[in-house]
Amino acid sequence: MAAVPLPDPGTIRTASCYELERLGVPLPPDEYPLVWEAGDEVALRPTAELEARAAILHVIMGRCFGMPADAAMGWLLGSHLVEQVTPPEWQFLVGGKGDHRSFVLHHDALFGLAWVLGLTRHLDPTVPPDDRFVRQLPNLAADETFAQWRSRILAAPRDPVEVAGLLDLHYCLDWSYLEIERTGGVLPGLVDANAIGQRRWALEWAVVFTGPYHDEPGGWEEVDLST
């Protein structure tokens, strides 16, 4: 998808802050960085890359909840996705090594990617994923291949400007939810700070910004959520 101009980042940040006020969560400080600068452009990663990342995370979820290692690796091999598996994911898929809980949390990153691909209707920060979106993912139990899945869903990725706007919101929500947990406040719904961070991770990875202050897009494990 070709890069397109982004709207004024200050205007988008104002809209994000209005949403935070509606949710009743604290606003980030005035000096909280903007996600992009005036004049920047945005695109999404290629659809096949987005679909591959979603499929890999779906297999990881399967592995978290009892899918045998040989079945997981066999599916990825048959779908020609092994090269896109990260080293930590490989160690977990093959030998169950790593932080099991951190991989379980990827459920919300997968939900974020499903939204980017147009497979879910919303990414409401107060509502956890429901089981319906899982039916839009590869049917591993029926040995549905990656190619068959792509043909079935006919993904229609969202407008990159829309994704960038939701990224700005989640960038702010990430700060707000962590602040609520730090101060012992009450969250506005059933989604916690970990889930918001995972959704932000997916959105950060999915978009590709171009401009003087943006680096080349990195890998899945290189997404920086420290700010």
C-alpha cells in the first residue's frame, strides 16, 4: 500500500485526549511525544506480511493452550512461514522455552492485527476480544493452510491514516492505563494495561511512517514500547 499524507499530529492528539476524557482516564503530560510530525506519511506493511504475522501469533496461541510442538511447526512449515518466526517464538514453539505468560498476552496483539486486516469491527479499549474473531483466523484443527485461509478471509486492510490515528490513541492509553495501575485507580472496562500495550505493539508494527525522524521499519521483536 502506497504511503499517504498524515493529518496534523496535534489535531489527532487532541482527538485522542477527548477520547481519554470520555473514558475517564488520566491524560498524558503536555510534553508526551507525538507519534509523527507534520509532513510525515504513513503506509501499512504489505497485506501478506500482516497476515503472516497474525497466523504466526495464532499458532503461538495454539501452542500456549496445548497444541503439540510438532503440529505447530508442521503447520508453519507447510505454510512456508518459518522464516518469519522470530528467535524467541521459535524457542517457545519448539521447546516451550521462554515466558509462557508473555506469549499468552499476545492474544490482544493478535486482536489488534485482526482489526488492521479488517477481520474485526472494533478495537474498543474497554472490551476484551470475544470468540468470534478467532473464527476469522486459520482453522488449525482442520489443517487449513495459510493459503487457504487467505483465500477464505479476503482481508481488506484498513486505511493507514485510520490505523495511525488509533495508534496515537493507544499510545496515550498505554500511558493512562499504566498510570491508573500505578496509582491504584479504576480502569474504565475489562481491558488492562497489558492488553492495551499488546494492541499498541500490533499497531506500532503494522504502520510504516516515512519522514525525517523515522527509521526503517523493524522486526516484530524490535517494536519499542518504552515511551
